[in-house]
Amino acid sequence: MGRVRQYKYKISFLLIICLIISIFFSLYKIDQVPPCLNADEAAHGYNAYSMLKTGRDEYGNFLPTRLVSFLDYKLPLYSYLSIPIIAIFGLSDFSTRFLNILVALSFVPLMYWLSNELFNNKKISILASFFVSCSPWVFILTRHAHEGALSSAFILLSLIYLIKFHKQRSLLNFIVCNGALLGAGFSYHTARLFFPVFVFIQLYLLFPKNRKIFRNNLLMYLILFITVIFTFYPDFHYGANRVANLFYLRNSGFQSRLLEYRTEHGNPFVHNVITESIRDVSFRYLQQLSPDFLIINGDKNWRFGFQNIGLITPIEYLFIFVGIGYMLLRKERYRWFVGLFMIISPLPNALTWQDASITRSYFLIFPMIFFTSYGVYYLYKDLSNNLQRNKLYLISTSLIILFCFFLYNSFDVYFNHYPKRALTIRAWQCGYKELVQYIADNYSKFETFYITDRHGQPYIFLLYYLQYDPEKYQKMAKISAPDKYGFGQIYKFDKFVFDINVNLKAKKQVFIGYPEAFNDMPIDKNKIKHIKVGTEDIFWIWET
């Protein structure tokens, strides 16, 4: 009993260490990296604030199952779960992102728990918790208010109880599995590609061998049916224009390339929608498994990546294959289960027309960590049985040093270089917080503020940082029809007009735009006010 208790204390201590590491990477320079709040984050925060105050979103919809937002119809769970946080801390950048800090911490016990269910090996489980506690991929997303991390946490929880249900067919396991699946479905759109897999596996497990078993399982069939209906019904009500616009077949480049190939070589058996789709989707799929994406450059969207911010280290990448080999050789019970979710994870982005993305393929990191942890454990075990201690020590120490070197390099770029780059500052839509402070200080002095709408959704930053009365705004909220990208625009509210046709003769007006908008105007440039972020001149302000 003493040894068992001591072992449990050791496991608890190691989990606490992993949590401390996760807390450090979640909070270190949290007010500097990312460098500012983006429009999607502001939308989640303000809608949570609006529902806290009125029970309605920014457009006056009562407890919506979708957030209209920019006509992208965001899934609402992130905003709903942020309501109590904003009620406690008020509306701020930190409170808007706080939920994802909790999600990052939850990955440590979730990975331990799921790994233990899969492999029944606490050492592998601790390794999985450790790798998730220091993964750049994890923290790039959890350090800002992105729904992908929340969705992944629910998928992990659902997987835990799916495995539990496979081992023990209890109603409680089934309910929690589907409750978590429902949470994933209301968090982020990519979770929908996991739904058919979950449904198929559960139907397979529920398949009746006789009528009595079928009758006993009726309640579970009903729960599964309700989960699917509740998740997908709002899509029929609101539509899915934004998601549909990302589908690769909707991309003009795909259609143009197909037309060009047919013009140059008219064989319809070689060049058609099916053959081009296979090539297009498979290339994008493999791109997300490549060293270039995973180790070297990461996401090409500057919000989610930068050159030399590796999502995983080369050591982890190699151990993925070691882990796959060991799982197959040892015929691990749930090897196909882990492999299946690794195969599925790149699909959400492969089916779009965009480059490899850490947001849509976010769940990929978790099966990778399982393979890595499994490979590390069993390779070390084999080497310790076949090598002299000094050789084992040399190999282990070398691998640990290399792992730490590459990990430190990624976090060094992320924390110390990435937020200072002009590309990063502009990609994150920085400058609005400072701009709104200027507007708040000068609100009573001017009749109208004309603000450029060239990038992003400027209205949401004003609502967010002014903490504009939601009830007042709901009465004037009016959004345009969607543009070719599927987004609507707010053209004006209160004193704010989101257009910058400068009228030099106007009185008590403020014109706010990017520097190039004022370059050719016959005005005294010395009288222009500036909004700067770091070394970047973001907005110019002309007062009349």
C-alpha cells in the first residue's frame, strides 16, 4: 500500500509540474503576445458582454444558436462560456481570452486521462501531458480567443468517454460522450467532420445482436439522434455561407486551372473535377504533415505562425514514426483508433482552398502527441534493456538537449521577435485599442468620426473598447448583404461612419485612415495625429 500511495503521489506531482509549465506558457507576456486583439476576438467578447447585459447578441437575437457577427455566423459556445468570466472581471482583452487559458490547462489532465484509457500506462500518460504542456502549437491558439482550442477540448473529453463506453456500456458514459460532442459541435465548425466518425462508432457499438438488446439501447439511440439534430439543425436555419465559401470547389483558382488544363489538353478523362479534386485535396492534406509546416514555417497566416516558429520539434516529428511503428509491432489495442483521428484531423483544411492551417487542423497535435509519447517510452525501454547505462545516458541526454534547443528556439521567436514584426502587427489589426482611446477622449468635440473600413471590421472594436451599451446598439444594428467572401459590413452607428471620403471643408469632423489615404491631399501633414503600435504608423487622424 505504501508503494502504491507513493507512486500516486509521484504521478500527481508530475501532473502538477506539467500544469505549472502550461500556466507559464499561457501567461508569460500575455499582454504583449499576441500584440493586440483581432476582430473575431472582439466579436466573441462583445457578444458575451451583450448577452450578459441583455440576454441577446449584438443584433438583438435572444440566446442565439449562432452569432450573426460579420455574417459568418460564429458558433456561440465560446461567447456563452465567457459570460461568467466577463461578469467577474469586466470586458477586457484578458477576460475575453481567459477561457482559452483554462482550456490550455485542461489539456494536461485530458491528455493524461485519455492516454491512460488508450494505453493503460501512466508513464506514457505523463509523457503525453508533458508534451501538450509545452507545445507551441497548443499555445499559439490558446493565447487568444479562438474557438478551435475549445472544440478540441470537448473532442478529447468525448473520446475519453467513448473509450470508456467501449469498455463498459453504461448510460452515463454514453451521455457524457455525446454531451461533450455537442459542446464540440457548438464550438467550432471543423468539429463537424468528426461527427460522422463518432456517430458510426457509437452505432457500431450499439448494434443489436437481438431484439432485447435493441430495446435496451433505445434511449441511447434517442440521445445520439438528439445530439446530431441539435448540432446540425441551426445550419439549416442560418446557412453556412462562410464555411461554404472556403470549400475548394468554390475557389475561382481551382476552376480557372481546370479550364486552362482542358484548353491545353482536352482529354476529359485526365482533366476533370474528380481528378483535379484528388490532386488538389491530397496535396493540401500532405502539406499539413510535412516538415515544412510542422517543424520549420508553420502557418503562413501571420496571426497563427511565423518563419522558424516550429509547431513541433524535429525530435517529436521523428518519434511520431517511432510511435506508429511500436504501436503496430505491439498490436496496441487502440492503435487504429489513434491512427483514425490522426488521418481525419488534416481533412478540415484539406477540403478548403487555403494553405496549411493550424486552426482547422488543430486537433492533429493530439494524436501526434500520443504517437510521440508511445515512441519515447518504448524506445527508451528497449534501449535500456539492450545498451550499457553510459551509452543510454549519452543518447537520452543528446535527444533531450536537442528537444530543448528546438523548443526554446520556437518560443524565442514567438515571444521575443514575432510580436515586434510589422507583418504581425498589421495581421493582428493592431491600433484600434489606441484609436478608440482617442475617440473616447474627443467624442464630445466632434459631430462625426469617419473611419476607414479597408481592413477588418472597425465597428466591433468601437463597440468592444467603448463597452457600448448593447441595448442601445441593438436598436441601430444593421448589416449589409454579404460580399464575395461571405462577410457583411456595418456602415455606421452613433457618430461613426465607416468610410473615409475626406471633405476638407467640413466642420467638426474627424477623418481616420491609413497613411496612404492622406498622401495626395493638400493638407498640412504636421497637423495630422498619429496612432502608432511599436514602430508602425497605423492610423492618421485629420480633424476639421
